[in-house]
Amino acid sequence: RSKMSHGRGALIVLEGVDKAGKTTQCKKLVNALIESGRPAEIMRFPDRTTQIGQLINAYLEKKSNLEDHVVHLLFSANRWELEPLMRKKLEQGISLVVDRYAFSGVAFTSAKPGFSLEWCMKPDVGLPKPDLVLFLQLHPLDAAQRGQYGSERYESSDFQKVVLQRFEQLMKDKSLNWQVINAAKSIEDLHAEIKSHSETAITVAEFQPIGKLWK
Ligand code: NYM
């Protein structure tokens, strides 16, 4: 690889409410990293291609109903089933750019009545710890301006407001490298900022062991 580096890759997570531009930015970031000689791959959660992912997909598309605890645990199981692969890639020196992770898991379930942040975090404790969590900050009014929400579960502005509050609670955890980015700016400006944070994180992570999330 270039830059004579032999360390592990970095785990870079993009989070934010729906419509913040995470998917667009993940793709642009991976392309930019590869172009600059840094091996990188994209991942997303939920990964709807696995058997567990298909259960989640049917739930999100409202083709099935699942009890709220059950669906929370399925989202977490979907991350754990990919954990060995993530670890392997990171150890091979490949940085992973991940579209949503355990933070979405906690923010969305804990936005439902009767779910504490603490309970929601438990199943994801010990997953690979992100070296960088980019939070694409978008005011609910700006999100609404980007057009109609889709027809999937959770896609309503009232629910998304509570989700944003839960994300803000999670961001108080200073043991994680949260970087809050204003997602209202242009795609290119947003990309430049995300790329710069990511390059720093890759350099810092290289010769550090992979951490454990919330542990
Ligand atoms: N979601 C995503 C959860 O409720 N829990 C999770 O653990 C994760 C990763 O699924 N509305 C929710 C957030 C989104 C939806 O949407 C997935 P998308 O467009 O595939 O990112």
C-alpha cells in the first residue's frame, strides 16, 4: 500500500437523522480515500442482504410486524453477524466507511416509549469501536425541506425529532470521537470536511488496537 503504512484500517461511521445525506457522503468518502491510496470499503447497517437483514427489511417496509424488543435485537444481531468480517478487513489495513451503526440502533429504538438508552446500548457493547463517528447534523425543518419522507417505518418528522434528541444524548459520551458536521451545507463542502476528519482518524488509528464499543 502507499504511504508505507502497515497498520490496521480505521472504522469510520456516519450517523444522522434520515435525509441528512449519509449515503451520498459514504460513497464519496470511500472513492476519495481509494483515490488517495488508502484502501477503503463501504458498509451499511442494516445490511439487508443477510437472513437477519431480510427480516429487518420486511419490518421496515411494513410487510411484517415484530415486537419492539425483538426488532432491536435483530438490528444488533445484524451487526454482530458482520463483526468477524469487519475485524478481518480492519486488520488487513482496509478502512471501513459505515452508513449507520449501533448509534442508529440506540437512537431509533429508544425513541419508542418505554425504552431506556441503557437497555438499548447493551446488545451492542463490545462491537468494534469506531475511530471516528461523523454526525451529520440537520435541523428537522431542513430535513423536511428536502422533500417528503418515504413510506418506511420511522419516516415521520415527529419520530425523527425524538431520534435526534437521543443522538444528542449519545454524543455526550466523550470516550468516542464524535465530530458533528453541519449537513445543511453543499455536498462538496460537506465532503471536504468529512474527508479531512477521516484522514486524521486513519493516521491516528493505524498503530492502535481495535477498541470495544461502550466497554
Ligand atoms: N435503524 C437502523 C434502526 O432502527 N436500528 C438500527 O440499528 C439501524 C442500523 O432503520 N430509518 C433504522 C434507521 C432507518 C432504517 O434505513 C434504515 P436506511 O435508509 O437503510 O439507512
